[in-house]
Amino acid sequence: MGMLFCILKTLVCYFIFIAIGTNIVGTIFRGLIPGHWKDEHGNLFMREDISSGKSILTTLIFISLSLIYFYLLYHYFNIWVVVAALILALTTLPDILFELKTGEMVNIKNMPKRKIDIFFSIISWLVLPLIWYALCYLK
């Protein structure tokens, strides 16, 4: 029963780290890099000026929230959980940069298949054993 609970805990943490990491990295990079959106005719338009006060404030708030998030992970768990959460947050970076550049969300049809995208995808799955080890064997 203990091993089953450990595997379940690992999977739940994996998906929580992906969700939180994607939102943190996405919000920070949307404040640093100008994003685009497509209209119904496929024309690209700039979303928002990144030098606006609202954009700068949002970016600073999410940078500080990410530091608090990683500190709390370190405080309540260990450094390896922080490393796993950081790796999962950074593996979403190519998708976010693709979205900012093209104005489209990444899906199966338009997914880039460059070597860096495949590498980050593999790394994101290889983090599972690290989370399992950090949560179940390190105290």
C-alpha cells in the first residue's frame, strides 16, 4: 500500500508542478517578450505593449510569487523537489515562446518538432523518477 501511495503522490505532484510552472513561466515571459494574436483572417497583431505599467507590475509580481513558490517547496520538502519543479517549469518554455511568436496555442496539428522541443519533452517525463525519489526516499 505504501508504494501505491508513493506512486500516486508522485503523479499528483508532477501534474501540479506542470500546471503551476506553466502559469508562472507563461506570465513572466508574456511580460518580457511582446506577444501576438491572430485575427480571423490570420493576420498577426501585437497584444500589449510590454513597457506598460500593468505589464511590468504583473511580471514583477509573478517573479516574486515564483521565488516564494520555490522557497516553500524547499522549506516543506527538499532541494530535489525544487529542482524537479524548476525543470518542469522550464520545459514549457519552447511552447510558450512558440505561442508568443505565432499567436497560436500549441496543439497536435501545429506542434513544432525541432530537436529542442523533443529534448524538453523527454526531460519533462524524465523528471518523474526524480520526484518519486525526492518525495518517497529523501526526508
